[in-house]
Amino acid sequence: MVSDSPRRDPLAPINEAPEHVRRIIQEVLKLERDRLYQQRPHIIDDITRMVKDAVGEDSTL
Amino acid sequence: MKLQSIQLKNFRQFYGETAVLRLSTSSRNHNVVVFHGSNGSGKTALLNAFTWALYEAFTRGFQYPDQLINKRALRLAQPGEVVDAWVEVRFEHEDRHYVLRRAIEAERRPGEPEWTRLGDARASLQWCGADGKWNSQDRVGDAIGRILPADLHSYFFFDGERIERIVQASKDEQVALGEATKRLLGLEVLVRGETHLNRVRKDLEKELQGIGDPETKRLLEEKQSLEEEKEQLATRVEEIAQNIEADEARRREIDDRLRRLDEVRSIQERRDQLQREQDGRRALLTQTRTELASLVSTKGFSLFLNPAIERFRSVIESLRERGELPAGIKRQFVDDLLDSGSCICDRDLAPGYAPRQAVEAWKAKAGLGDVEEKAIRMGGEIAAIEQVIPDTLSGIDRLQRRKSTAREELARIEQELDDIKEKLENSPQEEISGLEIQRSKIREAIAQSNREHGEVSRRIRDLDEKIAELEKKRAQHQGRERRQRIAQARVDAAMNARDRIREVRELLEKEFRKKLVERVARIFSRISVTPYVPELTDEWGLRLLESAGGEPLPVAASQGESQILSLSFIASIIEQAREMQSKRAHLPGPDSAVYPMVMDSPFGSLDPVYRHQVAEHVPQLADQVLLFLTQTQWRGEVEQSLSGRVAHSYVLTYFTPRDDIQPEHIEIDGESFALVKRSPNEFEYTEICEVHYG
């Protein structure tokens, strides 16, 4: 019998993300959840702001 | 969603306003609400009062859905008077109390013989949160859909005699079921997050383009043009899929018509069976190919190791022949003796002495101690590999045999299907030959669409590769200016976040499917007496497999088994939602994991064994169970299993204007209730009374 590949924790991609990416994901998912009641939420500007805040002008690059 | 109460006014059989029928259940041990009624008393109308109020939808088999207002109310009203009918459902969801009312009005205008419906049905929804304030909710449909998705409602509010529909769902119903289930479990948030981050990524790329160097600009432009091409192709793929679905629906319609024609019914039924077998064999072939590929990729290497194993053995053998193995003494031991300057026999091992030279000579031999250790370890590994070789060979053999058997059977099935097609096309009856020729054309169109689907999908995959390649190049092309680097980092972050959300979604979907299948199998085996095992296909088709005497093959499930399988599926979704909610508080999950199951005649077509089994398990399947039953369905096994778990019980008394109908009664908790009574007037109607347990 061939064994399955080891199971990966579904949340690992978020937990293992760099700090600023994890922050974006958490903020985006929270906003999406809050706006789930809307068929077409207008949240592109909010998400853009979240990304820009997470990678600010003063970021050390 | 936990139902609290329902009240009706002038809805179908129910004249005037009914009392508020309490539905709330306090514990998992008393979570059943039963409505007793004879045939025609309004049980199905009551079930449809829920679906109409919540979704403006009706169950299959609910006749004349345009005639919702009670006939007596309409006839007794004066010309010019407006008559209304409404259903009010109160429920709780996630610490909020909701009051939903859907209403409809009609008027007989003076001088007009017919009733005129006044506009569409109107729904209002109010909710009260923890602060005790009531709020009015607009977009009622959307709000209800978020609590229990509309496309899943028929799995929670259903006609028990038709519930096997889940098992016999069409392809598009299966897809809808899959999507709705994922939405119910909260994966919609991830889908939206992924889509919106992708749009943000595109916007940020445009910003970068505005400040980037010429090479970055060029790469981005090229990428955008490929993405546009990909979007067009994706639209085309959707169109093709819709065409296929429409053609399939037409094909099914023709099959239905052929099934209704006495002359060819048996042939069409044989074809139905062959097609099911064909699906089963195809699925088996795909599964076998996957297993074979997996076996070859994980164990196939062992088959090429024989020469290396032989070589290893001969090296070890020659060492043994030369007496160099086993080494018998360790180098470390010899070194320690030499360091201490004294042998174990107390001889002096000072430099220059003969005993020291003799001990030093052992060092060369002792060096083989490492070889020996490795030889022992490798020997063990080789023995394990040798064990794998016959298993791998027999596994490959078994899978190849399975593949060729499935292919032979497929060829036989296809031949028989061709024969049927030819026979029907050449039928002397024009209707039959006409239908079959039309069917063949549709099948050809489907085949062509499938080919195009494959080709366009391949082009999309090619584009994906090219886009990924360009993305890599762009990432390598380091921006020099700070502003450009920041813009670049934002694009990267948005893309990274999008990809991770996608990965989480895919992992969750995979885990969720796996668990769902396990749950369905567990619940099904608890209720069913058959050895069949449920399977969920990639397309969300639910079917039963049996593996007696060899490979698992789909079985033609009876109506009873299909109903049990469907019930198991619904119960599994509820269980899964409950688990996801408890474990994933920090991830978007279902809002609430409490759902009702509202079933009309769930035991109608079951034999006594299954009736008992289902009745025993029904209260555990959902948090709240509403049952609509006739006296025959209640008596015996069901009554014994459920009577201790009933929270509320109602009797629907049907008033008939006919004189020749015998009154009917039902005894509940030692008290007699009328099921059918003579109407005091010319109208038929139904009244509902609550049973108060002593």
C-alpha cells in the first residue's frame, strides 16, 4: 500500500509567513469577514492601504 | 440557525392566523419537534412555509406554488378587500434573535371575477443583538444566505421521500453543492481575500510601472498582456463548461423521453445502467493510474537495485573469505592499549619492543571494524529493500491486471452502448429514431466541447508558466531607486499574501473533503445494514461502492440506501461545521455550527429495519430536528425510538367538507387527537394544536 504524503497543517502558510505578510493576511481576512454580508464589497482601497501600511515608506529595504 | 417558532396566516390550508408554534429545543436529548398529520393535511405546506419564508423557494413536488393564499380567506373576502397571507419565522443565530416575515397580498377588484395578486412577495427581517435593540436588515436574501446558503437549503429543509436527490444530483447540482458546502464552512472569506488581493496586486503593479525603469516596465507590460489573454481564455473555458452542461441537460431530457416510451424503456434503462458502469470503470481506471504512478515513484527504484545488491554481497563475501570480517577487534581498543603502554596480558608495550609491534599489527585489522559496522547496517537496509522488491512487483502486476480488466470491461460496455445507439437510430418508429439521432448529435457536440475545453485549459496552463517566468525575471531585475524598491516590495507582499491564502484554502479544502468522506462513511455504516462504503467523487458526486470479491465498484443503491446516504451527508456537514468552528476560532470559519433539519416524511419509503435505524439516529444528526409524519410513519419503531426525545409535538387536524370520510384519530401520550374531522362549513382547512405532555 502506498502511503499518503505527510499531512500539512492547513494554517502553516500563514504561520510561516514573514511578519509583514502575515499582518496583511490577518487584516485582509478580518475585513473580508466583516464585509461578507455584502455581495460585492468595495474594499480594494482598504486592502491597498493595508498593504501600503505593512510595507511603509520607511521600510528598511 | 436555531428555529424558535413559526406562525402562519392564510397560508395554503391554514385559514386565519395560527398560534405561534414553538420550535425551540433546550438540549441535545430533547431536540425533536414532531408534526402529526394525515395525507393532505398540510405537512408539506408547513415545510414549504419555512422554505418560502426563508428562501422564497419550494420543495420539489409542492404543487401550485402560485396559489399560496388560503382559498377560504379569498372566497369569504368582499370585492375590493385585500387579503394577505404571511409566514413569520423566528430564529436565533450567533447570539442574535431574528424575526423574518414574508407576506403576499391579493385583491378581487370590483367587477373582476379573478383574484389579482398585488406585487411580489415582500420579506422583512429584524434582528436583536446582545444590546437588546432591534435593527432592520435590508437585502433579506443576502442576510439569510450568509446564515444558511440558499443553495444548501434543500439539504436542511427537505421532503424525505425525495432526499435521495443528493445522491442522484446532476453535474451542475454537484458543483453547486460543493461550492455551497465550502461557503457554509467559511471558506468564502479565503476565496474573496485571494481575489481582492490579486486585484490590489495588479493596481500596485501599475503604480510600480509608473515609477519603474524601462526593463521593469517592459516585463510588467508583457505580463499584463499575458494575463489579459489568460482572462479571455478563462471566460471561454466557463462558456464551454456551460455549453457542455446545457447539452448534457438536453441529453438527459431525451433519455427521459426514451424512458417514458414503452417500446424502448427497457433498452434505455439498460443504457442507464451501462452508463453508470462506464462511469464506475472510468473512475477505477483513473484511480488505478494514480495508484500505479504513486507506487512506481515511491518504490519503483527498488527494481533497479539488484546489480548493486549483488556487488555488495560479493564484496562482503570476499572480505569474509580473506578473514577480514568479522574484524573481531576495535581500533579504539588497540589504540588504548598502545597509549597505556601495557597489554591485557601485562606485557610491556614500550616502543621498540616486539610485543608492541605485534599489537600495532592488529591496528590494520582493527580498521575494518568500521567496515563491519557499516556492512551490518547496510545488510539490514538491503534486506528491507529485498522485501520491497516482490511487494512492488506484485503491486504493479495487480494494478496492471486491474487496469486491463477495467479496459476490457469498458470496451465491452462501449460496444453494447454502440449497439443500443445503432438499434435506436435504425428504429422503424420515427419518434424513437429521431430522438436517438438528436441524442447522437448532442453527444458529438459534447465531445467536441470537451476537446476544446482540454485545449483551452492547456493554453491557460502554458500562459501560467510564462507568467510565472516573467514574474521571476521581474523579481530578479532589482530596482535601483528606493521608491521603486518600496513599490516592488508592496507588489511582492500582496502576491505573497495572495498565494499563502490560496495555499491555506487548498489545504483546508483537501482536509475538509477527506474528513467529510470519513464522517459520511462512519455515519452511513452506523445506520445502514449493507457493507457498502460511501465515496465522494472529485466533482462532489456521492455514491456507494462495494468491494466484495475484488475491486470496489459503484453499486446501484436502493431508494432507502440513497436516503440514508443523503442523511449521512447532511449530518456530516453539520458535524464538520461544528468541528471547524471549535478549532478555528482564529480563522474565518462558519459563524455558527448549529443547524436544523426539517424533514417531511423521512421514513416514508423505508422498510421497518431502516425505519428503526434512521429513527434511532436522526436526533443525533442535527442540533434540532423537525419531523412531519403521518400516523403510519410515527407508529411502531419511530414512536419507540423518538418519543423520549420530543421537545414539542403538534397535531394537524384536517377539516373536510365531505360527509363520507371517516374521522381519524391519533393517540399521543394517552390522549386522543383528531387528524381528520368534518368541516362545519363548505371549506376544507387545517388547524394546528399543540400536544401537552402529562
